[in-house]
Amino acid sequence: MLQYGYKIISKGENMKLFSKLVLAGILAVSGLSAYNPLDGVKAQKADALKYVKKFVTANELKQWIKQNKDFQIVDVREKSEMLAGQIDYIETIDLPRGKLYAGVKSGTLKPNKTYVMVCRTGHRALLAAATLNKYYKFKNVYVLKGGIKAWIKSGGVVTNGLHLGPVKITLTK
């Protein structure tokens, strides 16, 4: 006889309990294998697209800069990512996505201005733009399609955190 908790069970009952636990474990593992973490990302993107309708390509953004269009770039990446390289544009605000609320409340971001949200690939920029549009009623928020990676791939100039000046970076595999 084995003792579990307060109930004493026989070896036969022990085998039944063990079998049930093994079956439960198998079912749990099979349930986990059906889980796809990208489903959450897809759902976030689908929800954000309800609130964001304005996008700009890297080449269009280059034209905006040449034409001196009135806008600001908001880089929503983390500081360490920004140090690796940012779009070479004087009107750039460094504001990680997690600090958007502070940027709005401090007046750094204003609902009547035009912004281009930038991140590494465009996903966080899309979520940031959706937040500004949905919760703070911004109207002129664009997302750079493909993020800084698309900017670099298009030949766009970036500056780096070491302040070595504008440089042209080539992406390699």
C-alpha cells in the first residue's frame, strides 16, 4: 500500500491513477503542439489594421524628405536598436513603443501633427500607430512599410549611435 496525501490507495488504484496522469500528460502535450505563438501576432496585426490605413514606402519617405514635407519620424524601437542605426532625418523622435503614453501626455506627440512610425520591420510601428489612432484620436499617423530594414534595403542613409555620421548600410544574409 502506498500513501498519497491523506488517502491510502492500493497498487491497482495506483496504476489506474498513473495511467490517468500519463493520458492527461499526453493530451496536454498534444494540445500544446497545436498552439502557434504566431497566431497572437496575427491577431494583433489584424486588430491594428482596423485603426491604421496610412502607410508609406521607403522610396515615398525619401521623397517626403526631399520635398521638406512637414512630418516627424517616431522611432518606436528600443534604445539599443536605435543605436545600431536610425533614418538620417533631423525631425526624429526616439520613443519606444512602451512609452507612447508618456509621449502623448508630455506633449511630445500632438494629435494634429503628421508622424511616420518606424521600427525594425513595421510590426511595432503598426501597433504604435494603432494605439495613437484608437486611443488618442490621432489622424495623420503613417507606418513605414517594412521598417528600417526596408529603408536600408532601398539604399536609405542611416546614422548610428556612435555618431560617426551618415552611413550607407548594406544588408547581408
